[in-house]
Amino acid sequence: MKSKEAKTYVARELNYHIKEAKKTWMEKGLTEGEAEEKAVEQMGSPTKLGIQMNKLHRPKVDWWLLTLLAAVLGLSFLPMVSLGYMGDRYFLINKILIVGIGAACAAGLMLVDYRKWREYGWKFYLVGVVLLLLLMFFPNSMINGVPLIKFGPVTIESMMALPFFFLAWASFFYSEKFKVWQFFLLFLLPIFLFLPLSSISTVYIYSVMAFVMLWASKFSKKVKWLISTGTFSVLVLTCILVWPFMKEYQVVRLLAFIEPEKYAASEGYTILRIKELMSKAGWFGNPVNKDFIPEAHTNFVFVSFTYHYGWVLAVIMVMILVLFAVRMIVIHPKIKDSYGKLLLIGGVALFSVQLFSNIGMVLGFFPLTTMSLPFMSYGLMPTLLNAILIGVVLSVYRRKDLVWKS
């Protein structure tokens, strides 16, 4: 057998069967030594058994997910081409590095045994909290009022805390000892840390993820409803208390969503501009036109992609992104480990809420906010966050046939 993980699993499995067979032979009157020899003999040829077990238990690679990842990372270069950024050495090198880091992260995590993470829930949670505290009290950069920490070309923002909370909640919900009061405390703390960092959209993503994982947990339905209604009540009260302290541009952005024409000179302009650009896109786009598109390579990359390449290619791109979520849902029933199932469900929630919220705000279903389109938006965080999610899913799938309780 080639896989070390499979060897460990099969050794435990064979040891169990040998002990059971030995016990049966001893009950028939054989001595311990004779019973053990008989039990081993029953296992058959070690070579043939090893070959069979190698085929059965070798780690699996989800080639569908890897193909989708390669496709979307390739497509992510197209917005940079249409906007003329690929002729800029800085943007070109940065984009290549971002894609390379994302691909390496997904492939690297696939090789790591995800089951080892379930013991480190509290540590993952602590890392997420510490990261938010560092952004709150020790930022070394500020963009549009959002605190950041920069290390050379690497920029860390509040969204980077999400993967740590994702892994932490999977561990918490897996634990039989996890209590309801712990959920309330641990859920609300990050929210109160996200809000001062102007991260309302991140609060939204985090909340959806946590509650989707809650409803997939071992808690009873009664407890799930109790937690959901209680937390929702607290959030509504928090929103009421926070509303007077919201920044003016945030309030205007919400009001402009309702009446964009009334705020055409401010936040409403972006909404009206997006509607105009999307109506001009056509089936095959406008590769020659160079109309101004706000935040064309970040939050509104779907707008620029559709405008320049048309609805045909835009639909194909969205279908590829949707297939990520579909693939995670499809492999969910194949996973035997409850911790692995929680990671898959959390991954689907995290990925889907970004995808559908970004497209939804472009199409006018949601207010405009800071929301990246997975893999397509320019920047390290949108790529790295989702590469981590895909890497975790690949790790779970790779070990779907290697399940035992530690």
C-alpha cells in the first residue's frame, strides 16, 4: 500500500477483524496461539490483500473540482485584459502571483489530513479574534475608511478571519460538549469586532455561514429554533442600536437602493450606471468600447465582464461558479465523517453567499456593498479565501473512505 494514511486505517481495520476471528476460534477450543494463526490465515494472501486494499482505500482526487478551479482561475484573467491592466507590469505580476498562491493553497490543503483540525477549534477561533483585534488597534493602512495591515504586497483585511471562524465552528458543532450559551457568546463576539472595522458585508457572510452550519449540527430542532430566534432578536436589537452610529455613506447606500433616482448624484449614480452598462452588454459584449465602470476589477467585476464579453460568456462564467457549490452538495452524501460533512456544508454556505450576493447586488436584488465575486474579483483575499474553502473540500473528499473515530 502506497498511502500512509490508508496503511494506518487498514491496520486498525485488520487488527479489529483478526481480534474478532481469534476470539471466535478460542471459543471453539483452540489455544491463543493456534487461534491467532487461524485468524491470520483467514485473511488470505498478504500481497493480494494489500493490492485490494490499496485500490479500495487509496486517497481520492476530486478531478471535477480541480478542473473547475483551473477554469475559473483562467477566466479571472479576462477582466484584467478587457480593462487594459495586463499591459501594466505591476498588475500582471500581481495577478500571476495571486493565482499561483490560490492554486498552491488549494493543492496544499488537499494533501493535509482535515481530521487533525477538529481538535483545534478553539485555536482557530482565537486566531480569528486576534486578527480582528490587530486590525482594530494596529492597522498600518486605511482605504475608504477600512483598516488594513500591509506586509509588502500582501494586504490583510477583516475577511481573512472568515476561514479561521469557519474551521472553528466546524469543530464546535462536531463536539458533543458544545452548549447553547457557548454558541451565543462565540457567535456574537466576532460580530462586535467586525462592525468597528466597517465590515457589515463580512458580518453578513459570517452570520449566514454560522447558521447554516448550526442547522446541519447535532443539536435538536427545538434547540436550533431557540438559538435562531434568540440570535435574530439580538441582531435586530443591535441593528437598532448601531443605526445612529452608522457612517453617512452607509445610510445613503441603503436609501439609494430603494430610490436610486433620488440619490443620482451620490450612491444612486452607481446603481443607475450599472443598470445602463448591463443593458448595453448584449450577447457578445463591447470589446472596443471603454466606458467607465466603477470598481470594475473588484466589487463590480461581473459588470465589467458582462459589458466587455457579453451575456453568453458571463452566463458560462456564472455556471462554472455555481458548479462549485453544486459539486460540494453532490459529494456531501458520500462523506461518512460528520466533521467532514460540517466542513462541506460550511464551505457551500461561505462560497454561495459571496457568489449570489455579488450577482444579486449587480442585478438589483440587494443593496450595493463591498462583496467580492469568488476568484474573479482582483485581489489576494477574494482568491485566497475561496482557495482555502476549495482546498478544505478537496481534503475531505480525498479521505472520504478513510473514516474512524479518534
